[in-house]
Amino acid sequence: MTMELYQEVALTRDLPEHGLRAGDVAVLVDFVPHPNNGEEGCVLEVFNAIGESFTVIAVPISVVEVLRPDEILAVRSLAKAS
């Protein structure tokens, strides 16, 4: 499935530097080219469980995947990077 702007996506790996884990959901807000012709990137906005934005990050596009109908959302406490 093609990724589109403003759709929800899931992380495919942990990002401890941001306190995020694989499976966390974010909104895809932009695509960004790599400055040296490397992997395309994307900008994600991450929200807490009540819809408040708490961070915006840029990651390689391989770090996200489109949500699937056979998945279910879960809630966890925000893990701070140590």
C-alpha cells in the first residue's frame, strides 16, 4: 500500500533517542529527499493518547509502514530515552 500525506503510520523499529518504540503510531506530514541521493525520508508528527502533539521527527522511510486492518492500537506510557 502506498504511503500518503497525513495518514497514520506505524514505526517498524524502536527509536530510543525519541522515546518511541516499534508499533507506535504517528502521522506522516512530509516526504523529504536525502541530500546525497540516499534513502528518502519522512517527517512524522507523534501524538499522545489524547491527541496532543509531543514531537515531530524525521526518519528514513524504511522506518515506517502503513497501518493494516488486521492490527489493533494499544496504549503505553511514554518511555524517556535514558
